[in-house]
Amino acid sequence: MKKEVGRICSLGIWDETMPGISFDQEGVSNYAKIQLKMMEDNPIDSRGDERWKNILAKVKEKGAKGEYDCVIGVSGGTDSSYLLHLAAHSGLRPLAVNLDNGWSSDIAVSNIKKMTKQLNIDLETYVIDYEEIKDLLRTYMRAGLPWIDNPTDQAIHAVLYKIASREGVKSILIGSDFRSEGKQPTEWTYSDYRQLKHVHKKFGEVKLKTYPTLSFYQLFYYGYIRRIKQISPFIFMPYDKASAQSMLEEKYDWKYYGEHHHENLFTKWAIGYWMYEKYNIDKRKVTYSAQVLNGKLSREEALNIVGKLPYKKELENSDTDYVLKKLNISQEEFKKIWDAENRNFLDYPSYYPMIRKLTKLLIPVLKYILPVKPKIFYEMEGRND
């Protein structure tokens, strides 16, 4: 049974299912203020345009002597597909990198091939041995963590840095956009290599040989020593997801796949069923709240969307059966996992306590790795809990 949502933010649709939420006298939540602060610090007017032009010039300058001047992670989704289009039409020479974890939909794979072929962009696909990724996904489920697709997220970042380093590329472009996605609560999604290593040792069964890893210290090496920066171009410019989809469909015969992140079958199930039904976590509340503040949706439209189930009821059983079969999890084990106590990232070792302790020291160093302050630091400042 779902918990009552309680009080709802007067500006967006963040509500009391969000960890650490608070409201001021006008009913504005701290999450809304976090989102507004990120928007204030990263304007998309002439100042944002100037920042992007400067970054673009530096990407080209740093990559002038190589075959590629940047690496772009691609999934076949809207954001990464549009990013390929943007890069090509901005005069960049990207290497597209796709992580194959055995779960991408046929539509997503087709989209990647269409985009890279028509834009004449080289594509490298990094394939993880499926027995390894399968074991890691089972590991996160057995650990009782809400965001069970974290091993995929970590692998994507690790692969991008490793390939950029191999190619001598100093810029990694990613298609993330806080204005259309927001900042998910840390309790819902956080994980890192220290935690992955711990939970895999405790719950895993398969030795990891092809799975790429990225420790905090490796990130420091790539960013501070090798001077590889991760850049999100959409931070600096107006970006409308619906318009991007229409353009991609018309120009490249690109196909839409459904909700955000539904280009990956496991991610779709993890968000729409596992998190929603077991943890009462609805990530759409953050996504659509951000779009309300960005003027892309009305608050009423956002409330209507999240008032509907994220997963079609007629697909729940068949998709769950498919996931369990693909992961080699029996119905008996799944029931045991489902009935077990829900955990969060604080129940396991991670780099997070160190990050919190050293925040003031880390922010100046991170400018060598990222051109803008990470969202997690905005959340730390805005929640203060």
C-alpha cells in the first residue's frame, strides 16, 4: 500500500515522500529552492551562450591534434541522440561510445546506428560480459538498495573516462540536463565504487573481469592529472526535449521509446516497478517538478501525470517474469528479496561520508574535472539535514 504523499510543494510537485524535504511559510520546498539555485547559477541567456562558446572553443583546441576532440556517451535516448546532432553541427569530431550491458531495447540500438551513420561519427561499443553485469544487478537487488541499475551507471562513466584517456581526448560530453531532469534525492540513487565493491563481495557470485570500474582516486587521476573534463552542454543552452524528439524523428528517422530512460529494459523496470512498488519512490516527481519550474509543464499537468501509474498494469507480471528469467532469479528468491527490509546507501560503506566531510576542499578541485558544480553539492547545501 502506498504511503500518503502529504504536503506538496507550492511551486512544483515535490512532496513528503521525498527524504529531507522541508517547506517555508509559503509552502515552497527546499527541493524547489535547490532547483532554482541551479537555474540561477547556470543561466541560459547570453551568459550561458557565451560560456558554451568558450567551452566549445576549448574542446576544439585541446583536441586539435587527435583523431577525435571529444567522447560522447550514447544510449539511443533523446538526450544523447540530440547531443550527437549538436556536436556534429558545432564542428566537433566526436567518438560515440555505447555501453552494452545486455539490456538495451532494439529501438535504442537502432537509434544509435541511425544517428552515427548519418552523421558519419565513429561508434565504439563496450560489451560487458553478461554474467558479470547479471551478477551485479542481482547483487544490488539482494542488498535491498532502491536504485539497482547503479552498476550500469558506474560502468558508463568508467568506460567514458577510460576511452577518453586511451584516445588522448580531454573532453567527455554527456546529455544530462538538470532543467528537465532535476536532482534526485541522494538516498534514492547514490552509489560509488567503494559501495559496489562491498555489496558485490557480500552478495555476488561471479568474478569481475570485464566490468569497468571508476574509483574516487581514478576519477581524481583522470580529471586532475590527465585533465579530462566531463561537460553537459545542455546546461548552457535552451533545450526542449519534445522539440528535440520531433527533430530527431523527422531528420534521422529516430524512434521514441516511451518514458525517460525507457530505452533500457532493465532501467524501465527498475524505475517503474521496483522503486515505485517496493520503495514508494516515484522519480517522475523530481523530473516533472523541474520541468514545471523550467516552464515546460504546468503544475496541474505534472500532477496529472504522476497521478497515473508509471508502469502499465498488464505488463507488470510479464516484464517481471522476463527480468527474473534474464537474471536467473527464481520466484522464491525474488519473494524473499521483495519481502526483505528496504535499505539505502547509508547502510553500506561508500565515499559519501568523506565527500561530505571534505566538501569545501573538493569543490575547488572539481573545477579541473567538471566545468560546473555537481548537483549533489547543491543538494547538500539546500537540504542541510
